[in-house]
Amino acid sequence: MGDVSELFPLIVRMDEDGELVGDLGLVTKQDLVDVYREMRLLRAFDERAWNLQRQGVIGTYAPFKGQEAAQLGATKPLDDSDWLVPTYRDWAAGYVRGVPVTHGLFFSKGHPRVGDVPKSANVLPAQVVIGAQTLHGVGVAWAAKLKHERTATVVTFGDGSTSQGDFHEAMNFASVFSVPLIFFCENNQWAISVPIERQMRAKTIAQRALAYDMEGYRVDGNDYVAVYNLIAELAGRVRNGEGPFLVEAVTYRLGAHTTADDPSKYRVEAEEERWARRDPISRIEKFLLRESLIDEEQIQAVDVAAKAWVEEVLADFKAELSISSSVLFQSVYAEMPQSLANQFDQYMKRVKEVGA
């Protein structure tokens, strides 16, 4: 059998040295200055979240360090009316859509606040069941099609999700019903401790699109310029009735799978160093320095601003931690049924009795 992976060449516009190998396309130089600052803020938050878990402030947390270009590139081109259906590592993507990054901290604590997603964001709550959100994404996109809405939906997931049955059911359904959806796979090379080559025999994830008669693309997920331009094009096409599409963003998680994981048990140092040189933030920084769009003093200022912003985020998080236990009853239905209302009355009576 021929090598079908050749049909899916890696799309690159800016290499790891910050050199353009294509053009900026829809991305301006000022856009890169702004997104560089955002990435630095989000990286500072992500690293602080890791420390918070180690301090016992939050529970298990899944870091996105190294995947900033993929997440921002997949969401920045979207319109306000478009939808994002994320996985549990996509706090940077949610932030772009208007979901506070504090939700990443609430999520790790199992706090009810995480379900309070701003309606204007058009983002579903983060999904922790591997691959399940691919089905939800199809549902959102199909609903938009039935309602004749001109919107695009992006569903994000990791490479491990493509080994789940839900992914294949979602791909098939999306293809049969031609829903306006972009399947966006953040291929970070590892499904916890299982490398991509142990997950599948196919040389790319993108080529799986062939089985469902849809277009597939493979893009450098650490290249913000390439990801942004590709998603901007595909989002426009699905709004015009084309699609669905499958995008494989080739990236790498520079940290552990979660705070409960130790990658030193299964990854070699040479591999981590090789991917660290492809850091999505450093390549933009190299480009901006070369173009004299920032200087070392401004880089230091960004670092100071990032630390200050993280402190503000943590202050908001701590201020919102305390909630009434009644939210456990009030957040179940839009209108509380009588059976639940009776349980709530019994609960509140008991609370008064014990003086809680």
C-alpha cells in the first residue's frame, strides 16, 4: 500500500528559529506582538497552577505548556457566533473565547463554579471523558445546521482521543450529515505514557479523514501563524456550507500529562530538549526581536506584567471559592421540579438543625 501520509504534508509558515517560510497571511505583525504577550500571560498562569497543586491549593491539573500556539491559533480566527467544544487541557483556548482561566482551577477542585460558562462565550464546559466531546461538537454543529445558522464549531481533543470509539462515531456522523465542524486534534505525541506510534499504525492522524470522505490537514501546531491561517480558511468554508474537516496540529506537551504524572518514567531527556527548541512562544519572540518589534526591556516588562496578572487571577479565584451549598440544588434544572424542591427543603432544615 502506498504511503498516504504524503497526501498530508506539514503546513509551516514560521519555523522554530522564528524565520518565515511562507508569509504571514491574515496575521499582522501587531497581531504577533499581542499574541506573544497573551501567550506569556497564559504560560505564567499554567506554571503557577502546577505549583498550586503541589501546595495543595487545587487538585489534579492538566498543564497546556507548549500547546499555546495550537490553542490560540484554533480560536482567534473564530467569530463571536462560532462555538468551541474543548477538552480538559484547553484553558488557553477557552480564555480567548471569554472563559476566565480561573475555571481551570475550579475544574481541578470539582467546584460548581466551573459550569458557569459565560453565555456569550459559546463554549461548552470542558470535557474530561476522553473523546466524548467530539460527539458533543457534532451535536452543536448539527443543531446550527438545522437552525440555518451561519456558524462554525471547533471541537478540540488530543491524539489519545482518536483511539476512542467516540471519535470515529463522531467523524462518521459529521461526514454523513455534512455538519459545519472542524475536528481539531492537538497531537502532543503522548496519550499519558503511550507514544503516538503505539496508538496507531497510520503515520498521521490527518489521513484518518480519508475513511470518512472529508478533507484532512496537518499543520505545525507550534506555529501560530500557520494554525491561525488554516483555521481562518476552514472556518469560513464551514460557514459557507462546506465541511466537516479534520486538522492535526502537531505539537508537544512540554510538561506532564497532569500533576499526577511523571513523564521522566517514559520520556527521554533528548526528546524533551528537541521539542523545547520548538517552543511556540520562543519562535515568535525570535521573530519579533529580529523585526525590532520588541526589545529585551519590553520582554522583561511582559514578564512583570504576567506575574501581576496571575496574582489578580488568583485573587479572583480565592474570592469566588466560597459558595452556598444550595447551588448543588439550584444548578441542576432551569426550573426546579417539586421532587428536588422537597429534597432541598429537607436539606436546609437539616443544615439549620446542625447549625452548619
